[in-house]
Amino acid sequence: MTEITGNNGVIQRPWFAMKPSRETHLIDPLVFVGAFVSAPIVIAIIFCWALFIPVIAIGFGFAPYLLFGTPLYLWLLSRGEVRVWVFALLSFLVNIPGSGVMAMWQRIGYWEQLDLLQLYLGFGSIFAPAWSITFIMLYRSYRRDRFLPHQS
């Protein structure tokens, strides 16, 4: 049996030697949730003077933000990415198919009416990057190593 499995109990073939493509980083869940929840609220507070649209966008856009933003943010943060422009660009690109999914999910059977698709694309193209930029700025400011840099 050891001839098949090798010394450490795993078959020694190149396709079984799985190594991460990049170094992965730990994500503080409390900081993540705090920044994730407060990012849309901060944008709504700052821009509520613009016809109350950002406040309405919280209720209308929180489902796609939760469904598509959470995996994107977790993936980027696990790779150690903290650059603002990367979060803004990828959230904009994820918004395009995500808005189609959300529009079809809400209007299943009504293919003629693309009002929701236009609404999700139009406002999502503005709010997805804005919420993502605010998220990463809040995440970087909430991290423990910013306040206590010498503790691990």
C-alpha cells in the first residue's frame, strides 16, 4: 500500500500537488461585516441631498450588493488586494451580469419589460463602484493593525 500512496499517504503525482497560486490572507470577519454594512450607509449620508436617490438605492441595491459583492470582496481580500481602483473596476464589471440576473429574477416571465435591467445597470454602474470604494476605505481604516501595529 505504501508503494501506491507514498510516504505521506498522498499519491505523488503532479496534478495532486496543489499549491495556492498566490499567498492568501486572513480576513477579520468583524471588520469585514462592519465595513460591508456601513459602506452603503455612508454613501447615502454623504449624497442624500441628490434627490434622496442614494437612500432609496440602499433598499433597492442591497440584494445584488449582498449576492455579488460579498464573494467579490472576500476573493479580493483573501488575495491581499486593497487597492481602491481594483475594487471599483471589478465591482463595475460584476454589476453588468449581476444586474441582468437580478432583473430576470424579479421579472421572470416578463421578457418584454427591460425597465429593471436598465434600472439596475444605470444606478448599479454608479453605486457599485461607489460602495466598493467606500467599503475598501472603511475596511482599511477599521483593521486592527492600523490602531495596534505591533500586535499580531
